[in-house]
Amino acid sequence: MSSNLIFHVDINSCYASCEKILDPSLARKPVVVLSNNDGCIIALDAHAKALGFSMGQPWFEVKQRAQEQGVIARSSNYELYGDISDRVMRILQEYAGDFEQYSIDEAFLTAPASPADARQLARTIKDDVARRVGVPVCVGVARTKTLAKLSNKAAKKIPALSGVCVWDALPTERREALLTTLPVSELWGVGSRSARRLTLQGICSIKDLALAPPTLIRERFNVVLMRTALEVRGIPAIEWEENRIMKDQLIYSRSFSDPITTEEQMCQVLSVYAQRAAQRLVKHQQTARYISAFCSTSYFAQGVQSHPAVRVKLDTATADPVVITRASHRLLTRADFGVARYVRAGIILTDLHPAAYEPLLEPFISPHDKRQIARLLHTVQEQCGEHSVGLGYAGLSHKPSWEMKREMLSPRGTTHWNELATAKIR
């Protein structure tokens, strides 16, 4: 008998897998991806994990060992990862009734199927993504989101499942064994602090949480954990969020490759960051009413400590890059230039609304909004690259020295014409 089942699809080692798409020579090599300024490992494939590397390791500490063991390191290539993610999500939506993208590398979708049919459909999805995009995925299927996530985890860790796990199709004794042996911290939504508190209450395994009275969980913890407990029992309790893009804030923040000490440099930084934040508003069809700008010295460096910040209420909710840039420049009067060495800065946009949420009378519409300057910049930069055009100090003809260091950046072969992959026949 068919019923609506939930499929959880997750890209295996997402960033590392994306790196291998346009460079077949990496197929059988261990790969790690580094954070901003090539600081530490933020992603790695199974081969690198098997060699003893792990998330968060500082690159300078393990660089020599990695090179000796043939590990390939890549700087984070977010444009490539974002584009590959978009391609995968479009494929998943072809199979979906309801669809929710949960993060850059995972999504939930529903489809009517029996457990037997669900296994075949999951394999079809897995094969289709591999064929059309080139990244490996695992698929977990169950009646609730929480169990679907747990099934996906089993699909990754149990080789016999070949990357697909349908919870209801598992033998009863196998399901019971997983619930009994896995600690409650393995569940989606149960953090380390909650896991410790649960353990103090005698709830150590996932099975223990499933057997606990939901009202007791709500009273001693919260309604979110109660929903998780219900979901483990097979009772859907976590709502679908079809659009997770509309957040209450948007942050654009980066560390510098070289410290900034002058007002002119910081003016350029704020101009670039403000306009990139404005582009994200345009991309997601949003506007912002408040902007905060900040910069900071290193907490670990000797010398002057300086962490200035400013918050500005805009006259109207807008995505106008000129207005947002001008507002960000108010930070300049609060910084200690010539004394402090700033290593990080950022823009935070808050009180976000859908574009046209507050329709304005003609006299109150800014001339830049009227001429759609923000959308024009977004379109040009999307087609020609982020350094192709900018306003004022953000009109860069070349990459500035303070920009994030990415010395091992792979080509952005799916979004930039001048970086297309080259195929050779021998």
C-alpha cells in the first residue's frame, strides 16, 4: 500500500565531491577543502578521513603530512559549490511532491510510495543525480523527517545498504538494534548540551527517547525536543518549510589576508561588502530596514584592541546598494586607524522583508531603486564576475591585497566562461 514517504537526500562530502567533478584526476585521491584564507580543514572526503585527517584541523599543522600522503588541498570555491547544489536541487524537485532544501547539500522531499517502491525510487534519484551532475548522494526514506535523516546516516555508514536506506523496509530487529545502540546525540536536532541533560535523566539511547512520555520531555526540556521524540515514534511532528531563504538577517563577513590600517582601505572593504550584501538581497528578492557594520582586530594579537560597530536605521526598507554603502561608511568615524590592525569586517542586514512588502508612494522611492541599479549590478556581476563592476570604492579593476586568500582555488568552471573546463583527447 502506498503512502506519502519522506526522502532525505544528502550529497556525500559535498565540497570535496564538487571539486572532483571538473578534475577527474582527483577521483581516487584524498581531498580536503580549506576555510577562508586557507586556515583550516572544513570538508574532506572518505579517503582523507581514513588517513586520519579531520574537520577543524589547522592547515599549517597538517600541511606537511598531507603532502607526504598525497592529499590534495583546495581553497573553498563557494561559487562552484553553490552552482552544483542548485543543479542537484533542481533534479530533486522533479521527483518531489513537497520539497524543502535544508542546506547547501541536503533536502527533504515527499513522494507516494510503498517501502518496496521507495527503495527503487531512491536508487533512481541517486543514479540520476550521479549521471546528470556527477556528485554521489545517499538517500534515507521514512515516515518522518527525523527518521529519514537517521536512515540517511545508516545509508552512509552501512556499506551493505549501498547508499539507500528505507526505514520501514529494514528488518524489525535491525531497526531495534539501531535505536538501542545509537546514542541520543546521533539524532537530528539533539545538540551536545541537550544530550548531556537527557543522559542525566537516564535517556541515553534513541530508543530511550522514543519510550519517554512526550509530555515529560516537553516539561523538562522544550517543545522542539518533544517533536523529535514523537518523530522517532513515527509520528510526523516537524512542519515543512518550503522556503528557507527568508531569514531575519543577512550577514556578509570575511577575514582579511593582510591587516587593514588605513581609512581608505576600510572604506573600500565596506563598499565591497555592502554591495555584495545588497546583491544577495536582490537575488532573494528581499529588502532590509536596518544595517549594522563592524570591524575588529584579532583577539589574540598584541597591541591595540579595537572592535567598533554601528547600527543604522534606513529611511525605508531597500536593497539599494548606494544607500546601504553610504550607511556602512558611518563605521569609519569609530575606528582607530593608524593604531589598530583590523583583521575582519562585516555587514549585517536585519528586519528583512520581501521586495515590495511596503509599497511606497512615488516621491519616497529612491532614484536608484526606481532605475533598478541593484538588479543591474547583480545581473552584470552574475554574468561577468564579481570584480566586473562596482560603485565608488567598490569599482575594482583588480583583486585588492586584503581580499580573502585562496591560493589553491580550483576553476569555477560552471559559472565563468574564462574558467571553463578543458577536455583533451589523447
